[in-house]
Amino acid sequence: VEIVDWESLDEPARDKLRERFTEEIFPLITPLSMSSGPGRSFPRLISLGLALAVSLRRGAEGKAELGYVPIPEDVDRFMAVPGSNNVIPVERVIAANVDQLFSSAEVGRAYAFRASRVGDVDIDEDSSGSLLLDVQDEVEARPYKPIIRLEVEDRMPREVRAFILNSIRDDQTTDGATVDTTDVYELPGLVDLTGVADLCDLDVEDGLFPPYTAHPLLGENGSIFDVLAEGDILCHHPFHDFEATVGRFLNEAARDPDVVAIKLTLYRTGRRSPVMDALMEALAQGKDVSVFVELKARFDEESNIHWTKRLADEGARVVYGVVGCKTHAKTALVIRREADGIRRYVHIGTGNYNAATARFYTDLGLMSADPDLGADLNDFFNELTGGAGPPEKQFRRLLVAPHSLVQGIERMTRREIANAEAGRPARIQAKLNGLADRKVVKLLYEASRKGVRVDLIVRSICTLRPGVPGLSDNVHVSSILGRFLEHSRIYYFENAGQGEYYMGSADWRARNLRRRVEVVTPVDDAAGRRLLRAVFDAQLDDPRAWRLRADGAFERARGEGPDSQHRFMATRGGLDLAEADASGT
């Protein structure tokens, strides 16, 4: 399958596509003018909405104008090219037939572009009378917020770009961001790559990954609380089924007559959520349900407002604001009355309580009946629901941002530096979505210079440069891009042979470490530690990982054998790798 241009098509294919345009697309388009004049104003550009700028000339004098053609959102992004397996972007078909939309003008070329508006929710939380109402107002105002970025295809002439840019500046009526030439991004090929996902719907032989059935991990019989009483369970999603593990934990808690309370943090959960169904069931059963909902989760505000209102209406205790911070922690606490007294069960994860994304995000979740973790999480929720700001106390075992987590990372990194200087084993490993905290990066450079081996797996932004002589010779950075979106966060510190593993919600970025509420837990269970070691080893040795070079460019490895994700798929999420390592086979 190739993505082709109109110019490469033969006349029969053009005729059939032109006929489809006339019958299926033409009626859905409302062309506008971007040129000022009596009765006309600059059109409101939809944030991230794909559009065409069309060069026009009107009247006897051939006055130059610019037309605006928004691409309808309810048409397929790609159209099949008759007589072949190829496809053509719908905007290219519209551009080739745009003369039908401006029949009274001389039509020139059409150029794809899109604008981005401010997406942040900007609220003065200290003076907010109602955070819920203020967030709702901000979400409703989002379509009218200032434009901050313009993406254009590279063949758009400079005069057309300048006209659009100047018109946007003249039209900005909201205080805030303004755009200039540095905010214009020239793109080769397609504008708006999100539409490429539509190619997955094509019927192409061997075009899709074969279906994958996740490992259930737990036996179907018995109570999950009995299982946790025997020891911790570390889940590795999507290789371990979310519904059969985390979903089961919450569903059993909702129905178990001995469970008296459930507490949960929610960041992104989606409009249709089995997790929320479990909470609603718990409320129907008369249980005490407390939920901290992060209203400011970007672009999930509407969904979270919906659940905040629904939970409150059903009788849950709902809290939705920590002044100055987003709550990004992934935590659940179940309180159960048992024969020997009250017992607490916890889930601490790296991913959201979202069953849909759990099918294609790689994440980890620790379920445990450890008394210290239960007491810590109980205190954590009390701080969230009973205070106005982020938790400030020192917890028994948990590392919690924005206070104890960054302190713990610095303390353990300096311990590795001291061990290296004393000739003891010293190593730091971390699997992250992003690394961009200046102080942490500076500390890792220092660790490298002092002889600490630093191995990093970073999916997205990484401001640290590995392999720079005299600065980061001992640092290695790789990135895994595969069938699933890498989302888990794991830290390992060698500690002179007494290795320590941690996992949780926080990346090593300033926003996570210093401006969010995050929870990271140690993993002490032997089986869980072996699984985390298997994850590190498989991904650090991934034959198709991308390696970050000292010049800031990534280079893909060209090794043999399956990549790490397919190894996990074939080994029960890495459990077989962990067991083989334990047995020495």
C-alpha cells in the first residue's frame, strides 16, 4: 500500500475519485474566505482541524484572495485509489477539485495547514470559588483560546504563510499567546499524522499484528484477597490481563461483604469504564468510597467532570483539587474487616485505571497486603482528602512527589556515587517516559564521571546526552518503539550488591518530580524483583531498540531475534524469563 498524490493517478482513477468527491464530500464542505471585506471576517480556525488555504483571483482586475476549506471531520482521511491497493489523502482529492467550491473565482493551488490553540486549563486555584466550575468553564472556552502554533505543508508559498499568520495575529482577541514566524512549522509530506491510524482499517494481507490474548496471571478460583495474603502480585500489562487482575481486585472489593471502604486516585479513566462500574457497584452495596479525581488531566477534563458529578450523586466522597499540583498517582486502597482485625490491600501502578489503554500500553501494577504499604497509602489518602496542598509527610516506604521522591532519587544516586568512589558495585537503571529534570540530569552526569554505570530506557524526551567524553562516558540511553506504547516507570539502584527496585507513576521530569503528586513504591517481593530484572535485561538488549548518540540523534539497532515486547508476549509477560533466571537455565 502506498500513499499517493493526485498527480500520479491515471485519468480513469481521477474520474472515479472526482465522482466520489462530487457525491460524497462536496455536500459536506462550506468554503469560506480568509480575506477581509464587507460582510466577511477571518474564519475561526478549529484547533488541530485540518484545512486547505486556496489561492484565488476574483473580478476583472484579478484581485488576489485566499479561500479557506475545512476538511470535514466525518469523512475518511484516506480514499482507496480505484484499480490498485493504494490510497490518497482526502485533502489531496479535495484540493484537486477545489474549483467546484469556488466557481466564480479563478482557482490556483491549495495548501494543507492546521492551527493549534492553547490547551492548558489556566486557573488561579488560590482564589477559585469552585475548581469544578472553573475547569468546566475553561474547557468550554478552549475552542476560543489563542492560537499558538501553525503547521503548514512545505510547498506552501511564503506569502500565503505570511497572510495566514498576519490574519491570525490581527484576529487574536483573547489575551495571552501570540504567534510569530518561530511558531510556524513546515512539514514535508502529510500535515496531521493522526489520520494515519485510519490505515489500520485497510484489508491488507499481513497488514495487522495477529490478535494477542493476554495471560490471566491468576487462577479463577478463590478470593484475590486470600492470594494477596500469601504474597505480593506484580502485574505486567498488557501481557497480563488488566480485567483479570486489577479489574478483579476492584470488582471483588465492590462485592465482598467484608470490604468496608475503597479509596482510589483517578487521572484518565475514559467515559466508559469498568473501573467506574466497580465503584458504582461498591456504592450500591453500601461501602464507603472515596475518590480523588484529577480534573486538570489535559484533554480528559470533560470525562473527569462527568465522573466527579456521577460519583458524588451516587454518594461517594469526591475530592478534586490539590492547590498548585496535578495528582498523577495511580493508587487504590481496599480496607477489609477480617477475623483478626482490619487489613489493608493496595494497588500501586504506573498506568491509569483505564481498561482500554491497558490493552496497548505497557504498564506495571503492584498488588499487596504489606502492612507498611497499606498504612502509607492510608496516610496518603488522608493527606489528599483532608488537606489543601500536596502530601508533605515522610512516608514509611513510599516515595511521594513533590517532596520525598526527588529527595529519594538524589539520596540513592549519591549513594551510588559514594560506592563507585569506594570501589564497590555501582549502577543506576531507569525505564521512563521522559527525562528532563535539570537537577537530576546534572546529578546523573556527576554519577557518570565518578564511575557509576547508568543505563536508561527513555521512550520520549531525554535532555541527557550519553557518551560525551569526560561528561557521560558511562551513560547509555535507548528507546523502545513497538507494537505497544511503553509507559511503565521503573528505577533500579545497585546499592553495592543489595539492589533496590522501585516502580510508580513518575517520570524524571520537573513537572513529575516537582509539580505533581506522584507515588513510587519499592518492590521487595523476590518474584516481583525477578520480573523487573527480566524487563530491564530484555529491553536493554532489545535487538531493534533505538540508541541515543552523543550528538542527540537516535540510531536503530539492527540485531537478530524477536524484540523485547514479543519476548514478553511469548513468556507470560516475562514470567518465564524471570523463572529461567532464578533457576540458572
